[in-house]
Amino acid sequence: MRTNRRELLKRLVRTATTAVGAVAGLLAAHRLLATRPRFRPLAYPVNHSKYPAEGVRLIRPPGAVPEPEFLAGCIRCYRCQDACADGALQFFTEGYGELYHTPYVDPSVKACTLCMKCTEVCPTGVLKPTRVEDRRSVRMATIELHKDRCLSHKAKAIRNEQALLMQLGLPVTETEALVERRGPCGECYMFCPLRERAIKLEPGAFLAPEIFPDACAGCGLCEEICRQVVRGEPAIRVVPTRKSV
């Protein structure tokens, strides 16, 4: 009987020791977790919005299907980037939500030359195969022209003003800064792959551009080459026409 009591006491002591050890372990773990540094968010917080941040233009590569189909079908394989020898394709980062890792064109960085190589390698068809000969049908975006910034239009306006002053017998004064008279230019017309369709030149010697937005492919070559950009905003600029989801 005494032996049984002794064994019972030993078991109770072992059980108590185990329980105390477990509690001590839990307390130690709690103290460890409490002293660990808290989680810090990433430097680029993920934005779950479906739309680009303000200031970013949604201009897809040539041949892109409508935006809902594009987002659903693009597998983010980057083959279009590998095929683009001119480096015209940029990619949205994680901060742009559903747009992340999908391609776009930013003419202020690098315009698209409409070589159509990206449309040839897309494995899912969200960039429809398009031949160079069919680039007239491409509608990546459209354009707008600010004549008050355009060097050719400024030069034309200054010359017309001077001619009017001379007709009125008034002295011709140099009221504009030298940089305002650095026209004519005509670079946008010369670089446009659809010139005489999307961009024409007004009659005269000033090479003043006249735009036709409905015929524009939206490649952005005119914006990239615009000489006015050295002073800030370009005189001719690509305007997105693509509808977000």
C-alpha cells in the first residue's frame, strides 16, 4: 500500500513538473513574440484599384483586345518585351493592382515604332497578330496639338503679326523671346508613320502641323520627337482612348 502511494506521489510530481514546464515555455514564447519587431509594409504598398495611378496613361501595345479581355488573357510572360527591339514597352508594377506586370507604352519614355513584333509572339492572342502593312488600322490612342506651344505655329503667328504691323505702317517690334522663334520645325510630321493621314502640314513655309486624331495610331513618335519638350510639356501629345474595366 505504501508502495502504491509512493508511486502515485512520483506520478503527481512528474505531471506537475511537465505542466510547469509547458506553462514556462508558453510564457517564454509570448515574451519572444512581444519583443520581435512589428511587420513593416512594403516600400511600394499594393493598390487593389483597377485603374492606373494619376498621371499614367493607359496605352496598350498595338493589336490589343478590349481591356477586360486583355486583363483576363494576358499571362504576364514578357514575350512582347523580348520581341520589342526598340524598348518601347513598359510594365505596370504591383502598385497598380489588376494592371500589374501588363505592358503599356509611355511615349515620354519611348514611343512605339509599329514594328508589330510584339503581336507575333503573344501566346494568348490578347495582342492580335498585325502586319506592318496594316498599321493604318491600329488604334493605340490618339493625339492632341497645342498650337500655343508648337514652334512652327508660333513662328507663323509671329510672322503674321509682323506682316500686319508693316501693313499698318507700325514699327515691327521684337516682343517674343528668341526661343519662341525657333521655328519652323515639322519634326512630328517627318517622324509620323502615318503622315499625310494622321498629320499633314499647313500650306506655307512654316511646316505647321495639322492633326487628324481619327486617323492616328497612337504610337507616340510625334510626342517623343517634339522639340518643345525641352521646355516642359510637348506641343503634340498622345491621348488615351482605351476604356478601363
